[in-house]
Amino acid sequence: MTIKKINIPNARLTEGQWYTFRVLKVVSLAEDEAWFVMEDPNGYKILLPKGFYEDYGFAPGQSVSCRVDKINCNGRMFLEPEHPHYKEGQIYDFALERKGHRKNIINQDERFFIVRDVFHHTWKVRTYDAALWENPPVRIPCKVKRIKKGKLFLVVAGEEVKHPDLQPGRLYVFTIADEMLNPDDGQRYYILEDASGNKHLLRKKYYHHYGFRKGQQITCRVDKFASEGYYLLEPEHPCYAPGNTYSFAVDRVEELVFTDGFAQKVLVLTDCFGEEVKVFVDEETAACYQDKGQARALVQRIRKSRLEVELMAALT
């Protein structure tokens, strides 16, 4: 089996860690598409989309603290610069612009505030406190749950834990009641109904291959309650369950070659649907599986239908 080499246009850093980058310049790769050219601590360059961070005040020569937000299975790295004014997990007062009320996609009464940050950007914050919504103060204390692409994900302080009818980490049976387009994000969702008649959202694009249909009962694990106001659900996979070991077909071995010379071998498996499952491996393990047709692996986690696995001892 030939090892496929893939050149990665950045150095190898650690996902979730913070590093100091230097802003070198701004470049335009297409019309209305500007990027900051960032230099990492090892002197290698990576692009950061300028449009998300116009208000951050970045200038050539400036040092900026960035979190490596994600490194995908192909080695591409995504950065999230430190916000000039807000930190995740902290509570701040935001100016109240207005309040609103609507029926959302799952026909729930939804009360919300529109608040304004220091850059005069407005953000929608859902509230479950009817009394607060009726008589809100001029400034609403909100916890910053997450910052991604410069966007603030906020919850009203003290309202982080709501809807105790479903518990994170547990499995529940839901019925697929409908399928709808959500005008908030333009994505299609399955509308799931729990045993109490409450409705929940499940983004369809991750589960096309599961063959779900209206009226079907499915079992889902509750991952957590999201700041957007709904549970994140993970349906049981048709073929695999976390904690169990399975045989997978070995498709190929890749070698990710980073700009700093670091090379990472990747064993590419395929699951029961023919979807790729990528596992970082060392040189010895890559050589062991290079000419094998099967590998046994423990399924550690399933998220958005994608498997995260750990290789077991090589088959002899």
C-alpha cells in the first residue's frame, strides 16, 4: 500500500492551546475576501479571515494571543484570537436594545433580549425568566459561553441550566415528528418529540445516511443544553456503540507533512457506510497496518455521526 503524502500549510500546534501570533500583513485572495497573514511562534504563516475581526484593531507588527480552536482530520488549523474585551466564562453587563417574543421552529414560546456589546454589535439572548422579560433592567448581565469567529454566544447570567426534564449523558427515545427548514440558520432539521410531548431539533445534514423517516422512533443521547436554547442530541449509530470494539476496513495510510517538517501518519479506516474514520498513529503502527485489510478499534465517541476510535492490538 502506497503512503499518500499531504502537505499541510501550517506548523503542528496543539488544539485548544493558546499561542502568541504576530500579524504580518493583510492580503486579498479574491474580491471582498481579505485575510490577516499571521506568523506562529515557530515562524510559520497561517491565514485568518479579516472579516470576522474587523473591530479587534489588528495591525501589522502586532502580537496577538490566539487559541488553536480546531485542527481537522486533514491537519488544517483554525484560530480564534483573544477578544479585546470579553473572555469566555465571564459575566458582563450588556446594554439592552429591545426585547422580543415569538414562536420558534418547534412552536415554543421564546422570549429574548437583543443586547449591544462594546463594538455596538447586537446579539440575541434567550431568557426563561418571564418576570425578568416583563421588567428588564437597562443592562442585562450575561455570561459569555463561547466566542467563535468573533461572534459572542451569550446566556443570561443565572440561566445556564434550564429544562431539567432531560439529563445530559442519558439516553431517551424520541419520535421523528417532522422535518423543517430553520429560517434562523437556513439548515434543515428533524423535529423530535420526547415522551412528554416536548419538541427538539436535530440537524439533518449529519444523519442523511441513517435513513430516518417521519414517525420513526429513535434513541438519542443528550450531550448538553446549548446556549442557543435547545439540547444537543446524538442518535444511536445504526452500526456502532461507544465502548465496543469493531473491525474496520483499512483504506490507506496518509502522511501529513507540516511546514516545520513535522510528519504525522494517519490510518484511514472506513465504517459501515463507507465514511472515513481517521486515526493519528506513530511510524511503527502505520507500518504494521500498511498492508493489512482490517483493523480492530474501540469506538470512544460518536458526534455528529462521526466516529472517534482507538486502535486495538494489530491483527496477526
